Amino acid sequence: MKNLYFILFLIGVLIFPVRLIAQQEEYQIGLNPNTLRQSVGAFYDYSDPTGINIKVSVWGYVKFPGRYVIPARTDIKDFISYAGGVSDDAFLDELRIYRVNADSSQSLLLFNIEDLWWNENLKKDIDLSKLRAGDVLIVPGRNRLYWENYFGIILSTLGFFISIATLIITATK
């Protein structure tokens, strides 16, 4: 038995440092700025190589939330397209842009772009202004439950009560 423990100890001593070396090779201290665009994360580069670009962010119920480098001429609908569009759970009548102004004051701009999707007669006063550097577009929403979700909840609850009833019936016999 001592020999078995000794062999397992030797195997552990020999294999463990190999695992440490393999893990250490996966790390890199610091990042090359050129590899930042290729890293996995929420950084997207749609910059125009011949024009002026700005950095903006989008949070909330879009397909690809994160930090974007986009052309300065981009408006809200183009930015939402860059972000992969809004999800089914988004509130299109409550889009918000958080903006820090030049005088360091902060402002929150509210937008309703639901008219673009649902109304046949478009309003003339829809404001889809251009984004500014540092803007944060917030797309609020809430997870919605569909009939499949309710059906699953009902079946789970029903299954729970059937299990409890079966347990009680079996225990009393």
C-alpha cells in the first residue's frame, strides 16, 4: 500500500508542474494596442479609416452591447444597427442617451423610435440626432414571459404537487 501512495505521489509531483507551466503560457502581462481590436470582449470597431471617429457605448437590450468606435456622422438608428438591433424585450419608446457636455454638465436625452417600427404615418418631428463622443445609449427593457414560459411554470408546479401527493400516499400505505 505504501508503494501505491508513493507512485501516486510521484505522478502528482510530475504532472502538477506541467499543468502550471501550461497555464502560465496562457497569460500575457499588458496588451499590445493593436491586439485590442482582436480580443474577445465587448469592443467593436466600425471606424472609418478616412474620417473622424468617435467612441460611444450601448447598454441594455441590444444584441451586442459594449463599446464602439464609429464614424462621427452616425445617428441613433445606424448605431442600433451596428449593435445588432434591439431585442424583443426592449422598450423602444424609452431610449436614453447619457451625455457629458463640454462644460462638464450631464444630460439625459430621451428618444422614442417606436414610430419607425410600428406607425404607418411617420411623424415629422422624430429626432434621430447624431451621437457625440462619449455618449452612452441605454436601451431599457424587461424580460417578457411568453406562453411557453407560463406553460413550463405550470407544468413544474403541477409536477411538484404530484410528487408530494405520491410521496404522501406511498408513506401512508
